[in-house]
Amino acid sequence: MNTDQTMQFIYLVLLGAAIGGSALVAGRRDLGKTAQHAAIWALIFIGVIGAIGLWDDISRDVAARQTVMDDGSVSVPRGPDGHYYLTLTINDVPVEFVVDTGASEMVLTRRDAQRVGIDLNDLAYSGFASTANGIVTTAPVTLGTTTLGEMSDQNLPAVVNRGDMDMSLLGMTYLGLYDRIEIFNGELVLTR
């Protein structure tokens, strides 16, 4: 705790003591009712402090994850972990991606690949990718229809990762389709 925080804490304690003391003096004839009112105010105070502490979590859960703007561009707020997440529709199935400018390709998890209609038994894991967890094998695939906002693309190349991944990666083969990619004020904006 730095000096400013200490001084603020002392001020709040003194202010609380002054308010509490005046309430006790004013309600000394009926201490039961005064204690009841004090308990109600304490619960209100704790509730407000809790709401302030959780505000970022609440607003993040309520806020839209991505927005299509009037000009057709897509705006995405930064996630709580500092990453940007986009939901693309592949073959009419929503797939959540983490934006990864370090990934060369669109990389699907096996689960997401199966969800969009790719038969995992027909895949030939002939490629390799170097990841933070080491070398993994990948299988090239061609996606049918990929949609983000108003933008639709046909027959995009992607790979299915044979290794374990929590989420599919949106790499440069997809991001490169956009004329402009910018990060401004904590939002990622994709424009064609």
C-alpha cells in the first residue's frame, strides 16, 4: 500500500467513524433500530463495493464480442486475457477463433473441424507446424463457405492440427484477405 492509498484509507476510516458516531448519538434511545439500520447500510456498502470490483467481468460478459459496422468492417473488443476472439461461420456452423498474427494459416482444432463437416478419418497429416509446445502435424483442408459479418469467402485453405489445442487459430491466410487490420482503443478492426 503506497502513501496515497494509506491516506485515503485513514480518511475513509475517520469519515466512517464520524458518521457512525453521529448515528449512535442520534439513535441512542432505540439502539435496536439503530443497529438494524447500520446492518442494512453495511450490506448496501458491501454490495456496492462488490459490484464495482466485478464491473469489468460483468461488462465483459454483457458486451457484444464482435460488431459489424455500417461500412462492413468488423470491430472486436480485446478479451480479458489480452487476446482478440472472433466467431466465424464455417459451413453454417459458428466457430470461435483466437486471432493469431503469428500463425501463418487458419488452424482448426479437430473438434471444430468435425463440427464443420470435415471427416477426421479422411485427413492426411502431411504437414508440420512449429508451435510454442513443439512440432505438431497438420492436415491441409479446404473450407466450404467462411463468413464474418457481411464478408463471405469460398474454398479457403486451412489446416487441422493433430495436437491438442483449446481453440482454433485465425492466422494470416485469413487476416491477409482484409485491406486494413488495426488496433485502436483496445479494439481490433478488420476492414475490406
